[in-house]
Amino acid sequence: MCRNIRCLHNFEPPTTDDEVREAALQFVRKVSGSTHPSRANTPAFEQAIDEIAEATRRMLDQLVTNAPPKNREAEAVKGRARHEKRMEREVRVRTGVG
């Protein structure tokens, strides 16, 4: 999965429509293999983003959980820690150390 797409469920304050659209944009970029579509492909690209954002918002609004809401700052710290571990592992693999 694309590492730029973040979990959007169960946050306080709730996920914004801008965050949902950004995730849809990342998904469309990944699937299309293009970060900037040609002029000819822009309408299809934008329509896909709109439809995916709408479906994502609908899904998020319907999900239920008993878990306490997550904190964005705490999740960001955990994400940075996972990134550091990944980078350390990658360095070890590339250098043959460890």
C-alpha cells in the first residue's frame, strides 16, 4: 500500500473532507502511476478523486468502533518511529551489516 495514505478512521477531532480528498488523490496517483495527469486525462483523474473521496467519506461515516479516538500527534510520533526503523533496516540490508 502507498505509505502516503494514512488511516482516517476514529480520530478526534474527526477526519476532515480535505484529509479524505488528499487520501483519494494519493490513491489515484498510485493507481494511475501519474502525479500530474496530461490535459487530456485531467477530467478522468479529477472524477476518480471525487468518486473515491465520496465513497471514503460514506464508509468513514458508517464505521463503528468501541476503541477510544486516536490522537493525530501521537499517531504521527508512532509513524515517525516506524519510518526510522524501516530506514535502519534498509541501511543494514544495503550495507550488509547485521
